[in-house]
Amino acid sequence: NNFRNVFTGNAVNYVVPLITDRDYGWGQLQNSYVFVALSIESVISTAIISRASKFAHDRKLIAIWGSISHSGLLAYAIISEFGTKAISAPLFVALLAWYDFGTSMPPTQALY
């Protein structure tokens, strides 16, 4: 992976417990459920992109998956008024999964 993906991934992993504590009063156990769900979703996304890489060019897949990722973060930013307004927990998890789905990239991404 490249620096951008690692940096944004780590930033989101750092911020999720802060948001869930502030907005929902969640602790480690509830956050672990969120991260388990994200792990399962990441495996599914990786399987889909691995299959798609047989039919599409890697650069096209990078653009598509990057668009998915960035649109998920943008949707959260708009709906939560840039993090100043709490949103429902299911919506938060759905937007987080939407963002995270786009973070899986073709194996050759590091070459670009």
C-alpha cells in the first residue's frame, strides 16, 4: 500500500473510538464489534476487487475504489456537519463501512 492509504486508515482507526465515546458512550467492547464488522467488510471488498482485477485495469479499479472511499468520508462529513453533530449509530457504522470498503486496493497499487 502507499502512504496515503496507510495514513488515512490509521487516522480513521484512531478517530473511531473518540467519536463513538463522545457520541454514543461506547467502550472497548462496542468498538471491537465495529472493527470486527469492518474486518469482515474488508475481506469482502478485497475478494470483489481481486475478482474484478481479472476484468479491469488496476488504475481503473484504484479510481473506482478511491471514489468509494472518499465519497464515504465526504458523506459522513456532510451529514455530521463536519463532526459537530452526532448521527445515529447505525448510520455512523454504515458510513464507516462505506468508507472502509473503498480502502481495499489492487495488489499492484504500490507500483503507482
